[in-house]
Amino acid sequence: QAKNHGRNRVQVYSDQLESPTADKLVLENDLYKALERDELRLHFQPQFDCASGQIIGAEALLRWEHDGKLVPPMDFIPFAEETGLIVPMGEWVLRESCRKAQAWHLRTGWPLRIAVNLSAVQLEHTDIANTVARVLTETGLPPTMLELEITETVVVRESLRAADILTQLRSLGVSIAIDDFGVGYSSFGYLRELPVDRFKLDRSFLMAVPQSEGDCRLAAALIAMAHRLNVGIVAEGVENEEQLAFLKDHGCDEAQGYHLGRPMKEDAFEAMLVEHSRLHAGALKPITRMVNHA
Ligand code: C2E
Ligand code: MG
Ligand code: MG
Ligand code: MG
């Protein structure tokens, strides 16, 4: 009888092991050790100035190398946020990104702006301005070469405190980009109050450009709105030449996407930057910060 029970239980258990839920548990358990095991990796995706075609920045994108596979952020960041693991991980991302950017700057002389994604948890539960200041000092990266990306939904949800934190961050000299811009459409009021340098137009707005007339008008209107607010705009998810032509025609400042450059390992990114800076050395543009209402 007891044996039967046992066998049944084993059966149930092994069924669960094959389900995604059990895989997820294994992943979550291993995530606690990812940092100490040195399993976090950064990929870098170039951002281009639309008018000149020059590389203007790079977004650092987190990966987790687990059992020889690269786990995408969407498969572990939500759990890292629930458990607070995102705090040490996010600080690792920030430090590594600044360290790399500073090394690349010294090697190439190219004024690359490094963009780092911040989680809502880092904004709400840590003294992020203090962390950023410390990391900048440690790595020697000039503050103007760091951009922090914060998703629009976070900024809208926490509007009052967010304005405060963004002001602190900006006073360090770093710039702020609103990520996934346009998705958290619930409030336009925040746009006139927040000290931000750039909007990152969510890629959903570009997906049907130029085929859909309505989407073209909307994308053009969002670009124009950014400019009326004296905020820069970078389009995400540029996947083909037609979209890039559309963005240039409508005066979009910057573009990022598979068509221009995929996220790549640091060695590949560095090689590309070395080549790019050699080719464009004469036409170098300094980093400019947008001057917003603040
Ligand atoms: P995000 O910040 O909006 O990053 C853009 C995502 O779009 C990246 O996905 C990038 O690989 C992908 N992408 C870039 N160009 C194209 C394109 O042309 N077409 C398509 N379909 N996709 C494109 P990824 O690397 O999987 O990152 C997903 C999200 O995970 C990021 O969205 C960001 O919210 C989050 N994330 C990544 N790294 C970090 C990090 O270090 N910290 C935090 N808190 N979040 C991160
Ligand atoms: Mg981002
Ligand atoms: Mg984005
Ligand atoms: Mg996004």
C-alpha cells in the first residue's frame, strides 16, 4: 500500500519535472548562484545617429549563461525582481557596462554613450543615485557617457517619486531615456514634468511601418511630439531599410534594431567600434545632452 503510494508520488513528480513549471523552479534555484558563478553576460547593441549613420551609443542587454545556453532576460528578470536578486545583478550590469564603455573610449577615442536598463525595483528600493555616483567614480567613466533606461510604465506609476529620482540622477550628469515609450499611454501629463533626455519609441509602433498608413501617421506624430517637448527620440526594433528611410524622412534622431546591428558579445562589439571609429574619425560628433524643461 505504502509502496503504491510512493510509486504514484514518484510518477506525479516525474510528470511535473517534464512540465515548464518544474524547469522554472530549477532555473529559479540556479539564479541565486548565477552571480557568484560568474554566469552573467552582457550583449551590446549599437544605436545609430539617423542623419550621419554614425554609432552614437550602445545598449547593454543582460544574458544568463546557464548549462551552456543563453537565457534571455524575460525568462529570469521577473523572478530576479520578485526576489530582490535584481539589485545585485543590476549593480553588476551597471558596473560592467561602465567599465567596458570606459575601456572602449580609451581605446578608440569614440564618444560612445552606454545605455543601461534599470528595473523598477532598483528605483523604488535602493538609493540608485548613490549607486550610480559610486560606480562612475570607481570606473572613471564620464557621466555624460552614461544613459539610464527606465520603462515608461514605472515612471507613470510612480510619477511623483520618479521625478525626484530622475532629477537626482540627472544632476550627476547622466542622461535618462524613457524605454518602451508610447506603451504606457495612460498619462500624457507626466511628459511635461519629467526631466528626461530621450524617448525610446517602442518597437510595436514600427512593426507595420510603412505598410499601414495609420501607423505611419502615429509614428510621425510621436517623433514630432518628442521634438516639440525638446526631447530626443530613438526608434527601437528597426528591422528593414524601409523603416529606416521612414525614420530619416521624419527626422527621428536615432535608430536601433536588427537591421542596423544585433546585440553582440563584447568582443564583437569592440571590433565593430574600432573599425567604425577608424572610418569615421574625421566626422566625430560630440555627445550632446538634450536640455529639457528641468
Ligand atoms: P528593452 O530594453 O526594450 O530592449 C530591447 C529588446 O529588443 C532587446 O531584447 C533586444 O535584443 C530586442 N531587439 C533589438 N532590436 C530588435 C529588432 O530589430 N527586432 C526585435 N524583434 N527585437 C529587437 P532582450 O535583450 O531580450 O531584452 C528584453 C528586455 O529585458 C529589455 O527590453 C529590458 O526591458 C530587459 N533587460 C535587458 N537587460 C536588462 C538589464 O540589464 N536590467 C534590466 N532591469 N532589464 C533588462
Ligand atoms: Mg532598454
Ligand atoms: Mg526598449
Ligand atoms: Mg522594449
